[in-house]
Amino acid sequence: MRAQQVTGPAVFHGEGPVWSPTWGGLRFVDMLAGDVMTLRSDGTLDRLHVGTVAAVVRPRTGGGAVIAVERGFALEDADGTIRTLPAVWAETGVRMNEGGCDPDGRFYAGSMAYDQAEGAASVYRLDPDGSVSVVLERVTVSNGLEWSPDGTLAYYNDTPTGEIAVFDYSRDAGLTNRRTFASVPGPGKPDGLTVDADGGVWTAVYDGGAVLHYSAAGVLEDRIEVPTAKVTACTFGGDDLDRLFITTSQEDVDTDEDQLAGSLFVADVGVRGRPVRPFAG
């Protein structure tokens, strides 16, 4: 199966696509430009600048969005006002990268060092009351966090490991019992991921030009070819949540040779996703 192009190479480092009717469809980030992107019905893109980095965006239950910015979090109110919360750390060599919301309405964002130093990053959780806690330490390039349909499992990519990890999850205990769900074959490494309504896991393969689909049992079932190498993330969208939207990057790419880098793609994969879990704050 091969993904189809939706836009031209409009972003430098596309990441974190998410579909929500509350904001009219698909949003994703041009991460290192600090912009939240909105796909319009005519195929054009709108930009909302939120800071030096826009790492991940999710809807809020009351409207607007929660956004991970370079060293912390920001809130978009229903009227479009952006409020940046106090920085979580002062170190300038580490930035937020990717994340998502758990079944209890809490927002997670993982980090990475700009130089990708091993073990220099963590995963943070923003609770609806505004408190922030560290839920994972000594990660390297934090990516792809999403929960199973019943909310009891969480899937996670620390990209350099080359593996999709799975945790048990409960509100009180959080993420526990980390283990390997699947090893991702090269070329490339696992980046952003999403989970479909049947519990299947779909992971972007950075430097691999593909999205891979694993069954809930961890068996590789499908490969979606993407005609550019740096595939960053994917999500289900469309009115029936039956279209897989895929973001890509131009970072460290010779765009004369890879002219579709930074484009948005879509594939009709015959499977439906689940509605996005919003932030309760």
C-alpha cells in the first residue's frame, strides 16, 4: 500500500498529527518552527505560532488545546488566546518532543536533548490542576505515546531503541511493567505512533519511508509506503476516522533529491481509529 500526497512540502519538521472535530479536523505541528498547523477543507494550511518549539498538540475538553512547547506547556483557550505556563526546566539543551493524553485526561509530553544525548530526556505529565510530574526518566528521543482502546495498555517509542515498548496503565499506578511489544526492522527507527479501534499499533518509521501496522498481538501485518524517507508520525482522521494521515520532515534532508520531504500524506487502510482523548484541564 502506498500513501498519497495531501499537501506540498509545506513544513520543515512535521509531527504529531491529531484529528478533532472541536477544531474542525486535522492539526499537526511544524515542530522546530514553533507552529501549530491546521489543514483546511481546500487543502491549504493555517499556521499558529506558539513559541520556539511546538512539540505536540491535543484538544481540551472545554475547547482550545494543550500544547507542549520547548521547555514546558501552553494552553490555547476556546477563544484562541495562548497562555504559556511556567517552564518545567531551565536547561536549554533539552526540548519537548512528542506525547498524548491518557484515559484520565492527563497530558504527557516526552523530551529529547538537541544533540540526542543518550538518557538525557524524560517524560512529563501535566495534570488538569496544572501540576507537573516526571513519569519516565533516562530516555533519549521520546516519541509515540498512545493507549489501547480499553485504556489498560500504553505504547511508547524511545526512537533509538528500535523497539515499540508497552506498559500496563492505571490511573493510580501510571505506567508500569515496561516490556517490548515489537522490534521494528530497519532501515529506520520507530517515531510517532497511533492505535486503531481494534488495538492495532501503527508506527511511523523515521529514515524508513514507511508506516508499519502491528496487530494487538505484536505481529507485523501491513507496511504503508511513503515516498519520502523521514516519516515522523501518523493518526486516524476523516469523518469516520478511517483515513491514516502521515507527517514527514525535511530535517537533515537534501530537498533537491527528496522533494516531497515535509509534505503531508494520507492512506486509506481499511481500519478505523478512535476519537482522540482530550486534556481535562
